[in-house]
Amino acid sequence: MALEIYWTQEAITTYNNVIEYLEDNWTEGEILMFTSQVSNTLNLLAKGNVVFRQSVKRNYNETLITKHNLLIYRIVNHRIELITFWDTRQHPRKKKV
């Protein structure tokens, strides 16, 4: 059974921020690699047969997209809610999830 993927406004904003950063500082190849890794991760999540590590915050899970980008999500009523994309170079105390 495939699970629905729901993007919160925060997830959309932080995803777009990563894309903008890559456009300003890296090449098209890095952008394609990032978007491909996000797509692959979302496909795994949608299949419903994988759950990534639990976040420090209860009821949230997280997975590395790249070594600098973490996807934080939760599963609610057979739906995957994407919460935010987190830059792992930031101090963990800034994580607002």
C-alpha cells in the first residue's frame, strides 16, 4: 500500500532554499544529484516498507539525503508528512522540530 506524501509549507520552503543555495554555489550536477536523492527517498517512504531512524523529537523520523541535508518527517494516518530539510552544519539546538 503506497502512502501519500504531503509537503508542509516549511518543507517546501527549506527544499527551495537548498535548491537556491546549490544554484548559487554549485553546478547543475549537484542540483540533479540532490533532487534525485530526494526523489529516491520519497519513493522508498511512499512504499511504506521502510522507516528511517527516529528523531530526538518524539514521533518524528529523519534520514540523510546528502551529508549536509537531513529530511525530517513523520507518519500520520497512512500519510508521510515532510516537515523540513535541515542543514546538518547548523547547531542542533537550532532545529525547531
